[in-house]
Amino acid sequence: MTLPGCALLNALDAVDDTAIFALSADGRVSAWTEAARRVLLYTADEAAGAPLSRFHPATPDDPDDPDDGSASADQLLATARRAGRAESKGWRLRRDGSVFYASTVIVALPGPDGGRNGGPEAFGVVYRDITVQYAAEEHARAVEARWHQLLDTMDDCAICELDPEGQIRSWNAGAQALFGYTAQEAVSQPLSLVHPRADMAPDTVSDVPSGHRPAVTPGLLDAVRGSGAWSGEQRLQRHDGTLVQCHVRQVLLRNAAQGVSGVLWIARDVTDAARLADLDNAGRRVQAFLAILAHELRNPLAPIRNAVDVIRLTPVADSRIRHCAEIIGRQLQLLTRLVSDLMDVGRVTSGKLKVQPVPLLYNEVVATAIEAMRPALEGASQKFDVVLPADPVFVNGDAARLEQVLSNLLSNATKYTARGGTVTVRVRADGGNVVTTISDTGRGIAPEALDRIFNLFAQEGDETARSGLGIGLALARAVIEAHGGAIQASSAGEGHGSTFTVMLPEVQMDGASVPRPGTAQCTGQRILIVDDSADSADSMAELLTVLGHHAQPVYTGMCAVEAARSFAPDVVLLDLEMPDMSGYEVLDALRQSGLGPRVFALTGRSSPDDRRRTEAAGFDAHLVKPLTVEALCRALTDPHAP
């Protein structure tokens, strides 16, 4: 029988990768082409009369494919009878059992009467092999799925893809976490969804219809197109209306033809980082302020110290003058220590407190701290009990820092102990550590406050009982921990005194190898003092004269250069900050003049950076105001002495 369209089917035998054949009205093969044989591997005799279901696998290889063998074949024929055409995609079966993925089209072929007598007379069937295309699409889908899975694992970043007009194509879990919109709410919306509107209340931005919002902020795509990428910080808006500071990066996406296919948009919340940066900047500003404050306080302290030392070293008939000088000296010592503590606050809070450990005879460190505090202890009419080990003990330490710690602990002990009370210092070697205990019979510490007292600015007791800034113990802990040691407090409770215990690693060594200060005499030198503060310069000249030196004060940099030629000093004590010339400029002028005095920086600045700068400039020593007689004599004897 010749069916309608058979001639056309035979004409299509040359089509590659496409099986073309015909079915009778009951759905069985009635015409078979060479193209069908090449694809399905059946000969015309083998295929004749076979049902369509023979070419459909009984079990689908793809669980998402609704085409499930014979049922699918019947459904396709039913659709073609009803609608005249049926289309589907699915796996098809060859004679050798192999399968291929095909695009299927079944077309009803009416008879000569146009199908008026009971429906189509036959069906034309086309199987086009699209296995390669399907595999490529599956690979692309798998890659895309893995890509989205990867993006969703990056829950600390909002990542989305935009189309060339700025509409959101994809929205990862990080974007949902950051902005509060689900993927269903965000996809197909403009990126302006997360950009605040200046003319709207923050809590109403998300309610604006998308058609009333610009797709992107002005210049967004222009900026990205210009360079291929853009990054910067922006304030973006969450679903609940709150604003968040984000670091945003945008990268232009291109297709295979190098045309613009979209924009990859990434936002990361930097609110906390910005706050930390602000805190860090605030900390640096505080530290800079404290440095300036310390410098400004040290300048007036210097002439006071000099004047007190002159009175102390000069025979005075009136005992009241000496007594007043001793009072001023004790209070000056406390004020100087407070200024030094203020300078260290910034270093403690930023974790930059430095120590310069060298082998030390610890007995001498303790003795120095005790002698420095003895006037205050004796002035409070307190009993002072000291027990040092019979044999010398050694530590690797920074002598100035350790003396600072012990002075703070002794100061607290005498401050919080009533007149007539007892302060006890014990030092012993114990299990590889040098243990120092400073005990008092004062007001004690409540149990819940024992750890809290080491916090910066922490003070215990009621307002009337508090004194100081709460700096000393925090500094003490920072210094001791920087030495690899530990400090702790104990007390039987309020009214029962307190004990502070300092533990430092012991070093086993011979005491003869510990460096000692030189023994040269501090007298008879010609010393030029250069300071724009006349009180500082004059009082230092008076003190040096009392100590047996020849001293001359000048008050400007220009006068210093002139006086150096006529006075021919052995030593120049040089202030760094003067109106006409800085100390560094005066130093250069002195060196260029051919004069060779030792030049010491005498300044209120004491930071490590300040010391490094004077050393790099060529100063022989860096001395910090107010200068004690002992420190002055050590410097004049040995400029490298601490």
C-alpha cells in the first residue's frame, strides 16, 4: 500500500542523525527509510509491523524524563491523533540495546479524504539524535548547579549575577543572609532593591514597585564597562530598612562572542571592620593625645624637679625650707610616675608595650624601687619590713619597667594602708622562679574584685575611698606578662589587707657578669643648656652648678650655635622643640661648625619612635624630662647608661 507522504519520506533518506519512518493508523511501522536504518539499526523487514514502543526503552535512564517506554509511545500517538502533532524529548532504543537522546516529532498524515472518515490514515515519525547537545546541556546544568552550590557555601558574601540591564538573575544564600530577601523575592528585581532611596523613609524602600525603581544606581554599568571591574564601599539597605556598610565588587561578564552578558556583583559586610578601624584610629588619636599631654606636663615638671634638687643639694639653715622641698619632691615623684603611666596606657590597650630585657641582679632592682618609695612610706608613718634572699637572684628583665611595677605596687600598698600600718616586701627563689610578695595591713580587697582590679581604669570601693586613675595595676600586669611572668592578688577580704605576688623566671648566672654602671665622677664639665623655656634652662644651670659643673643657659637655637663657639662646651643639653630652630637643626649646625661636644636630647617626648629618631639623627643620648639627679649624673658619666 502506498501511504500519503511515503515519497517524501524516501526523499529524506540522506538526512544524517535523523530516523524518519511512518506508522499505520494502528501505530505500527508501515514504511522504513534508509535514514531510519542508520539510526535505529533495524532493517526494513525487521522494523515492518513493529509498534512504536519497540524504540522506547522500558525503564528511563533519566529519572526526570517523563518518557517511560510503551506508555509514552501510546501517549504520543494519542496526542497526535487528537491534535495532529505530538512532540517530546527522551531516550530512544536501538536494535543493539544502545540508547540515544532524541527530539521526537509525530505528525498525523490524513488520507485522500482529508481524515474525514475516522481520523488519520498514517503517522510520520522523526527521531533526531541530539545526544551530544543533551550531554552538553546536562554538563552545563551540572556546572551551574555546582557553581550555585559553591556560591551558597560562601555565606559571608552576597553574590548575585545581573543581566546587562541590572536585573538580578541569581541570588546566593549569603545575599539572603545579608539583605534578608529570599531568592524568590530578589530574582528578576533590579539591583536597586538593596540601594537606599534618599527621598524615602528607610522602612519603605522595599515596598516600592520595581517599575518605579531604577534598575541600577547611576553610572554602575558605565563604571564596570569602562574597566571591566569596579570595587568600592557603599551603604546598602536590608529588607527591614536598616543600612549596612559593604565592600562591593562588580565584574563584567562576557559571552563567547565577547559581548556583555551580565555583571557578577559581590558585596561583603564591612560594618564590623569599619568599626574596628574607627576604634583603632580613635586609639591612635588617644595615644597621640596622651603623648602630647605627657610632653606638655613634663615641660613644667622639669624646672620644678631642678629647683627641688638645687634646694636639696644646697645647705639650708631653715629646716622648714628643707621639709617643704622634701614634700614637693615626693609629690613631684608621684606626678612624674603618673605621667609615665599615662604614656603607657595607649601601649597597653594596643598591645604594643615593649620591654628590653637584659640580665639583671634582681636584688638591686628591688632595692632601687624601695628607695624611690621610702620617703612616701616614711611620710605615712608606716612600718616597712623588707626580706631579700641571702644569695643574689637574677632575671632577664627591663630594669626601668620592673622598677615601675614594684613602685606601683608599693604605692598602692602605702596608699590603702592606714598610718601606723605595715608594708612587707619578701623576695625568694622558688622552683625556677623569683617570687616577690608585697603585703599590707590595709583595707583589703573584696573576693569578687580580685581579678577585676587588673583591668585598665578599674577601681574598687565607694567613691569617697577611690583615688588615682586605675592605671597602675593594669600596667603592672602588662609589664610582668611581657617578661614571661605572672602577677596575682589575694586578700582575706575587706579590712584584712592584701598581698600582690609577682613571679618572674629565674636566670642562673654569675653575678660578676652582670653589667654595672661606671664609677666615673660627675663633676667639672662645661655644659650648655638650650631650652626655649627660661625656667627649665635656668633651673638646670643652677643644678649643674651645684653639682660642680660650669653651666650656661641659652634660650634659642641661634644663640646655642653662637654660644657653642665662645663657651666651647663638653656637653650640650638640647631641647628638641624651639620656635626658631628645632633641636635637630641645632645639632646639624653644631656638627657642621667643627665643634665636637656630646649632644644630649633633653625632651618631654619618650616614645620608642622619638628615641629612634634622635638616635638616627646622631644624638649621643635621649634624656626625658623631668630628669633626676641620678639619671643626669649617669648620662654625664656614661651617655649610654639607662
